[in-house]
Amino acid sequence: MYRHPRLRSRIAQSLHRLSAVLPVLLLSALLAPAAHAQSSAPLQCGLYEYDGGRGQMRVLSSNLIRKSALNGPELLYYKVENGKLGFYNLDLGLDDEYKLAPDGKSIDVGFEQVYVLKTPAPCAAPTELPQTKVWPLCWKAGLMECLDAYNETSVKELESMCASGLPFVCKKLPDAWREAAGLEPGEGGQPAPLGEAAHKTLQAACLKGISASTCTLAAEEAWIAGRYLDARPMLQHACAAPISSSDACTLADSLTPLTAEALAQAAPAQLPQGTFKRPIGTLRELVFGADGNVKGTDLPAMKARLNDGLVRMQHNQGGDYVFKPLGDRLLLGIDYWNRLALFVRNDG
């Protein structure tokens, strides 16, 4: 069991109005052809677009939507009542509601954004409910009863729910594991590395599920633990997953130069020089001058320093960007802001 106040607070936020959620037991079943071609809900299945395709939602079944979002695709579990589409975000662990047109062909998400049905499609089979002691309480009782039940849920039970295809539960597991093991954050608030069993659990959930977010989580935790070569296969799966992420595809490609041979290269005795780039992320370019001054993407000039083989630059948030040089051509990001980052020197 875990009872840490910080973790309890996080769970409380995620479980706000959790009565809107009926998560799935096996999300993969949604992608199988359904015996019926028409949803029983007013919302019609198919592709909905906003502003000429700038925003997209794909209604997969009578209770699941794939929504394109800034940080990757998200799964919404929904139900329709009184002209409103109430949903629970299975990737973020948050609930909300949208307005639904009477004909079920447009969705008003607010802020003058209306998604209109562009391409109708047959509905996949609806999801089924996990048979756990937590969800009936969350569905029928109040928030505090649900929170108490969730707080009493063991790590093993959370692992089981993650394995059943619930991305937001998978995201809670790293905190639960660290709490159970008494692992404290390291330098700069970096999470403590997880053990072998934890990584296998996340990797298995990634490979079994259909959501890119679980695979990205597995890649991030591998990176935190210094298991850099384990990250790319998880990102490749996130790229190819049924609920895929184009960002994961770009990230996976950007890590192609990261090989066992590259990791084995000795750290140079001097600071890097030249321009280093990566194709994705807030920080995409670092220009190192001969005097140790560094210019970054839309950032003030920084001063690089070499410390125990690591390149450090203090940023405007008070901490350091930290990179591990791999020879003189690669910079591997190991701080919070540069997780899953590999900068390659551009000789052009």
C-alpha cells in the first residue's frame, strides 16, 4: 500500500469527478471489426475535423474517441447524456464535457472550436469494464469514497490495471513504485531510477496496449535509469501503435545514431565546439563557441562548463542543462528538460 500525502494529492486531482469514467479492460479489442456498423449513441463514428483539419477527433466506437493533441494523441472514454458528451481522458486521468449537436455530427469543445464530421466510418465494438473493487465505488459513490478506495489499492493491483490497457494508471505506477521503495529524487529533482522489474512491466504494457503514451512513458523511464538503448524500441512501438504519435516517430528517428559503440566513446577533455541540432523538442539547437559561450533556441546566451565529464549550462529556470558528450559529435541529454534528447553536430 502507499499513503504518501504528495502521491495522494496527485491521485485526488486525477480522480476529480471520476464518476465520468468507465475504463477499458482490453483496448485492443476496439480495433477489431464490429458486428454492427452503427453506434447506439447519438454521436456518429468517423473522423471529425476543426479548422480544415488543424484539429482532429476520430470517434472509434460508442464509447471511445481518439483526439489529436499538442503532446500526442489521447484516448477519451465518453458517454452521451442530455445533448452533452461527457468524457474521461484515459491518457491524462482527467474528465470534462463537450456539447454535442442533435444530429450527432458536430462536437463543440468550447473556445469557438467546433469539430464537424467529415468522414463517417463503421463503429468498432464498445469497451468493456474492468472488474475491480475500485471502479464500482468511483462510479456509484462520491469522490472521497473513490479516493479512499484508490488509496488502498496495492501496487500489484495498479500493475494489473496498467496491464489491462489503462494508460493513466500506468503513469501513476512510477510514483507508486518509488514511494513503496522509499526512493527520493536526485540532483535537480530528477526521479530515482526504477528497477528491472518495473521496466519490464512498463515495456510489457507498451507492447500489449494500443496507446502511444504508455510506450513514451516506458522510454522516458528507461532514459532516467541510463538504459538509453532501451528507449528507441519503445518509441518505435509508439510510432507504429494503433493510437500512434508522430512525435514518437521523430524521436525514434533522432536516436538512430545512439548505438552501443557511440555510448562506449570516451568523453572529450574539452568543451564541444560547433553547432549541435535535434529535430524535435523545445531546445533544438546549441551553438558552442570557442570561448565556452553557448547560444540556444530562443534562449539567452549561456556559459558552458565541464564537470566530471559532463557539459553543464545554467538556464533561466535556475538549474542546469546537462549533457553527456559521446565523442565530439553527439551530446546526450540527461537533465529533465532534455530527456530523450540526442544532439548531433552539424558540420554543414
